[in-house]
Amino acid sequence: MAGPNVPDSVKIRKLMDMLKDKVVLVTGAARRVGAEIARVLHAEGASLALHYRSSAEAAKALVAELNAARAGSALAFQADLLDIGHLPRLVEEVVKHYGRLDALVNNASSFHATLIGNIVERDWDDLIGTNLKAPLFLSQAAAPHLAAARGAIVNITDIHDERPLKNFPLYCAAKAGLSGLTRALALELGPHVRVNAIAPGPILWPEDGSFDAAAQANVVSRTLLKRCGDPADIARTVLFLIADAPFVTGQVLAVDGGRSVVL
Ligand SMILES: NC(=O)c1ccc[n+]([C@@H]2O[C@H](COP(=O)([O-])OP(=O)(O)OC[C@H]3O[C@@H](n4cnc5c(N)ncnc54)[C@H](OP(=O)(O)O)[C@@H]3O)[C@@H](O)[C@H]2O)c1
């Protein structure tokens, strides 16, 4: 416990307002993991640019929730991330509104099975487009603003980046690319911008029923902690990487209940 004889370095720090006056763009922020990332960063004082594609109602509700807690601290921005030409405009709209950009969280993703023999170019465009291409072009557009702010990028990848998930070869390749891109961008954008990634294990099941009860139980049984994670587990790690990890860059951190240890 912190006390009079405890050195400053080991005192438990109060986390309040770690992101005061900072502006963060989170993609796919209307629902699920992205919405929790937005809430946790907002609770630490950040102003939020909430990107969404089709979840307009959820985005609107989250903006209202965050602005009720702190007026003028959240705004939603609509974009299909497959429209690469629009991405520089998205970044400029955020900077025009808030006057700065301190962090980019590339969270948005498409996720579906692609069976060898049936893969078509549309699958490639969608899975590579959302999970790899958009993060690259968004990072490129954001880089000058992030450098000016001595900011950070956090990419949300997957523990299946290195160890593939059966029937999901394209998704796994896209996330492998994103993890590689994380290291490459850390090299390109240092020393002024840190770039890291989080590789979640099982957090929230897909809503399309692609993981039935037996498949879910099988995955959970092969985590070391014998349970799913919570979106807050990802969100607080995003907070750590943005606000409390000044000497960490080029890393991919698994937040997976130990699942990757035995994959
Ligand atoms: N959930 C897990 O257990 C888990 C496990 C491993 C890794 N991850 C990773 O963690 C992140 C969050 O997971 P999640 O399950 O919360 O994600 P998700 O619900 O599958 O997707 C997040 C958002 O991505 C957006 N999106 C999809 N295609 C888009 C496009 N073309 N343009 C713009 N936005 C698009 C959607 O926004 P709209 O709804 O507005 O259309 C969606 O709400 C993802 O990167 C995922 O790969 C999650």
C-alpha cells in the first residue's frame, strides 16, 4: 500500500483524468468492444470521435450518454472504411471539430468464415479492407496530427494473427497483416508516435450464431482462466497503451485469459 515510506515509483497512482484535453478517434465505436473502449477513455477525460458505419442509433445514443456526462466531449462520424478515399476526410473532420488528434484506435473489423474453394474477391476486399487496409490509410492520414501531439495508435488485432482459426484464413491473414503493420508503423512513426496492438482472445461472441454453445464451451475450456474476457479488459489495456506506457511501442499484447499460451 502507498504510505509515507513508500517511494513515489510504487505508489498507486490515481487514474482520474489521464486523458484530459486529449482527443481520441475510435473506429467501430458504436457497439460492443468499441463502445466500451470509448466509455473508458472518456471516463479518463478524453474527448471522443466515435466512428461508426451502420449503427447510427447506437452511435447517437452513446454520443448522448457521453455528452450528458461532459458537454461537448463526444461526436459521431459516419464512414464505410472500405471507402479508402474517404479516410483522410474522416481524420480532417475530426481535427477540424476538435482542433487536434492524440490517439487513433483501429477497432472496426469484419469477421466471417471463408472456406478454401469458395473464397471470392469480395471476401478479400472486405476482410483485408476493414482489418488491414483501412488501419493503414487511417494511420497515414492521422500521422502528422499524432506526431504533433506526441500521440499513439492502438490496433485491435487477434490472437489468431499468428495461430490461425480453422475456416477463417482470410480474417487471420488480415489480422497477421495488422500485427505486422503495427511493428512497421512503430518503426516509421517513431520517435513521436507510439504504435501498439492488442490481441484479444474470446471477449464477445459474434452475433451471427457462427459459434454455437459447444464451440463457445470448447474455446472457453482452452483459456487458462476458464472464462471469456469482458470488453472492459480490452478497454483498460487501450487506456494503458495510450496513457500510461510511454516506453512501449511496436508491441502486440495478448489480452486473452492465457488462451494463446496453449493455442
Ligand atoms: N469480440 C471478440 O471476442 C474479439 C476477439 C478477438 C478479436 N477481436 C477484435 O476486437 C475488435 C472489436 O471486436 P467486436 O467483436 O466488438 O467487433 P465487431 O462487433 O465485429 O465489429 C465492430 C464494428 O466494426 C464496424 N465495421 C465493420 N465493417 C466496417 C466497415 N466496412 N466500415 C466501417 N466500420 C465497419 C461495425 O460498425 P457498424 O456497426 O457501425 O456498422 C462494427 O460495429 C475487432 O477488431 C475484432 O476483430 C474481438
